[in-house]
Amino acid sequence: MSKAYFYKAKALKKINNLSDAILYFEQVIRANDDNHLASSALYEIAKIKIQQKDFYEAYYNLKRANHFKLKQKKLVNYKMFTEGVIFLMKRKTKTGLKLISQLIERIKPQPQEKESPPEYIYNLVFLYRAYGYFVTEEYENSLKDYIKANQIKKLNASATYNMSLCQGLKSLNSKEYENAISFFTKAS
């Protein structure tokens, strides 16, 4: 029964019926007759909540893994990510940056791997760390992370805007006023 619910939820997610997908993933978790399937269902719910930028709900769902005694490395990674983002949102920037940086070390590709980790959050960790560095006025680090995130997946409009602001502020701090004006113009 759990497998049928799980695959029905996956299909619903593919056609962007996210609320029904979550309901079916919940059925898999509640049945809890297959630990791996239940962990995967919780992981899928967290991915949906992160995609919707509902980090508090994603974090709450990931904390449920302990209650159901679900263990999976990617659940821990997603929990670290949501916790780091929540710290950034609460203006506890240094703590958020520390968690996200630790996560990057955990999920970065190893030299023997030929491609990037397939995790959905891989480019997001760089985007949110870039934001944290931006807030702490570490523009060089912020810019590096925006560039890395863009290499993984093309930046959306708001991230491109933030990257241009970052480049402008970096230029301004370096007294490269013409470059700064150019980046600020690009951002506006």
C-alpha cells in the first residue's frame, strides 16, 4: 500500500499538484511499514516546502524524522539547510553562515566524482550563503557564491539583481566608481 501511495504522490508532484502529493506522502509516513520509503516521503515533502520557500514548515517536517525513527543522510542535509536559512531570516547571520558552510562541505562533490551532487539544494546553499555574506558585507565571498550558484543553475531575476548589487558594492569599496555605477545601473 505504501509503495502505491508513494508513487501516486510522485506522479502528483510531477504534474504540480503539490497539496495532494503532500497528502499521499503523509500516508506513506503514517503507515511507516517501510523505513526507506517513509524517509523518502519526508524528503519529498521537505523538497516541496523548500521549493515554496516555506522553510519553517520544511524544518518542522524534517524534525519529524526523529519521531518516526527515520534515518537518511539527505534528511540531515535538508535539516541543516533549513535551519541555516531560518537563522539567516532571524538575522542570526553568523550562525546561519556557519551551518550552511558546514553543509557545503558535507555535500560538495568529491574529486573522484565526475558530476555535482544531484541534491535539489546544491545550488540553493550557495545562493543563501551568498546572501549571508552580502548581509555581513563580505562582498568578495558573496560574489564567489553567486558565481558558483550560477554555474550550477542559471540564477533567477532576484539573485541576478543581488549579484549586481554585490558587484557594485565591491567596486564601490575598491573605489572603482565607474564600475560601481555600471553594476548599479544594471541592477536598476
